[in-house]
Amino acid sequence: MFFTVLMVMMLLAAALQAALPTAWWLGGLRLELLPAFVACGALTLSRYPVSGLALAVVAGLAHDALSAAPFGLTALAYGSAVVAILLLDEILDPELPWVQMTAGAIVAATGASAACAAVGFSAGAVGKLVVLALISAVLTPVVYLLLELFRDWPRSDRGWEKSVDA
Amino acid sequence: MLGWIIFLGQPITASAKLRMVFVRVCTPFVRLGDFVPVIHSRRALAQENTRLQAENDRLRQLERALTETVAENQRLQQLLHFTGRASLRTVGARVIGRDASNWWKTVQLDRGSDDGVRTNCPVLNADGLVGKVIAVNRGDSRVLLLLDPNCKISALLQKTRETGVVVGSAVAFSRAPRCLMTFVDRNAKIAAGQAVITSGLGSVFPKGILVGTVTDARLNKQTGMYQDVDVKPAVDFTRLEEVVVILGQG
């Protein structure tokens, strides 16, 4: 159920990302929400690596479908980043904010690197990559907190009833 | 991963079909955004109706709607005037989404191949040239904006008739987007404020569409053989709402 909720939220995030205007306070960049969702998916679904990877690939394909990026490029980048996060899962605690921030930054930086490979590397492009990674680092703990609300849904109510009965 | 790389190397039709599936899945979510303001204004109206005089609120709301309709009408009339004057076969479209990425400058339109839109069709609005269509589905299409470095347009300076190529600026961070007109004769006299229009060469863009105005010019640093001209686009790309897609000559 959580996976379905995550998938729907991710598609909504992709649509929102495609509707957001560029922000002057980000130097003309647009907020990217998908890397944060992908990172959170990888951290929360670490026991089900295939689900985490599937979420990353679908997020990447949705991203590419709503942009002029070569189709499949972002899916490859997000997938690679999630594999790296899943490999580090044994030694990292996903509850720690700095782990969440690092995961978000890794996903965003990998996606931006893939885009750079397509459009060409330059000093400006590297600067953009760093800013996007920082934005995702900030967004990821916020998205993680938001997803926590849905993690036990719809069982959370029954749990509450049991604790009251006890 | 190897399998994925092989997939990326597949003939374009395989990935294009999969892309079309994803566009069809994602576009309804993009269109959801159209309903958000409606829900918001209804809520606001309900709150105001309980607090303030109902008649005044309804009139204010009506006035706002009328102002918006009048403004939209004026924009559409300007568009019709331009396309009618040039005797072009066109179709009007609304912008329903921007590019989800920060690396490409595109927008999504609500018109597709069912409406006659094809790849490379020029797109413009009342202010000037917007870009060209790069991908088409049945009910929607994607437009590469003038600002993207991949969009190259054969252009000329309206007053002096000097020719050049306008490309999107590759500057990563900029509040005011700029374009660059390159390959302009090194001896050409260029003044700020001069209009830049499409030259009609290259057979994609019809001749005479306003691209922008000159803001600065300098000799190319690398070769010194031609001038680079900074061009401020005529179109405000942050406020793109309605556009016209040119389907061909009338």
C-alpha cells in the first residue's frame, strides 16, 4: 500500500515540478522534487530493494516524459543512485537527517550529471549541479517526514484503537 | 544496467513508444493543475460569503473574471491579427506544462497530431517567436523554446539587414534570459534597440517574425572574425499562456 501511495505522490510531484515556475532566488532554477522522493523511496523501502529501484526508474521515466531529456537517461541515473544508496544501507541509519540529506544530494547530483553529459559540461553547469544537489539535500528530510505520515497507513488507526483498548 | 544501456541504444521507435505511454500517464496529472485555482477560489468565495456582503463579493469576482476575459480576448485578437496578415494556417494552443528538468527549456502544449501539429512547426505568440515543436503526441506536443541552446534560428537585423544565427543563451544562472546572435559581419554597425527578426532561411521559420531586440554587441573573442550580439527575446517566457502553432502557408 505504501508503495502505491509513494508512486502516486511521486507522479504528482513530477507534474508539480513541470508546472512550477523558475525561482529568481534560486538563480533562475526550478525546484526539483523528484530526487527527494526517489531518495526517500530508497531509504524507506530498503528492505524491498526491487520496489525502491522500480520507483526510481518510474520517477526517471516520468521526468524524461515531461521534459526534453533523452528518454531513459534520468531513469538510468536515478536507478544507479538508488543502487548505490541500497548498497550503503547496511552501514547507514535512514532515520538520521544527514543520511537523508546525503541520499537526496546523491540522487540529484547523479541526475544532473547525466543531464550534463547530454547538454555538455561547463563551469555554469557544474555550479547548477551543486545548487540542485543542495536543494535536494534540504528537501529530502522534509519529504521523508511527510512520507512518515503514510508509512503505516491505513493500519495506523487500528493500532491507535488497540492501544486505547489496552 | 547493461540491459538499460542496450535499451537506450534501441531504434528510436521503441523508446518513443514507451515515452508516449509515460506522457499519457503523466499528462492527466499535469492537467490536474488546471483545477487547483478553481477549488481555491471557491473556498475563498465561501469564506467571504459568510463574512462579507454576498452581493459585493459576487460582483467583485465577476469584475475579476471580466478583466481576465478582456485581457485574454486582446491577446487572442493580436495573435489573429498577426497570423491573418501573414496568411498562415495556424492552430491556437494553451501552455499546460513546463519542462520538468532544469537542463532543457521546453513547454508542453494542449494540441497534438490530431490538430495537425507536426515536428518543427514554428510557435509564436502576440509578442514574437516562442520556439519550435520538437515532439508530438496525439493530444499534446512539446515546444523547444528560443532560450534553449539547441534552438538555432536564422535571423537578421531588421534595419541593417545583417544576417546571423540566434541561439539560446547557455548561461546557467540568469534572472533575465538572453539569446545570442552569432556570425554577424564584423564590420556591421549595430545599435542597441534594433529589432531582430527571422530571415526565412532554413525553411522552418517564416520570414519576418520578431525574435527580440539588440542589447549589446562585441567582436567574437575566440576568432575575431564576426560579431556576437546579445538579444533580449521579445516574448516573456515566464508568462506564456496562449500560443499559435503555424501549420503551414494558408
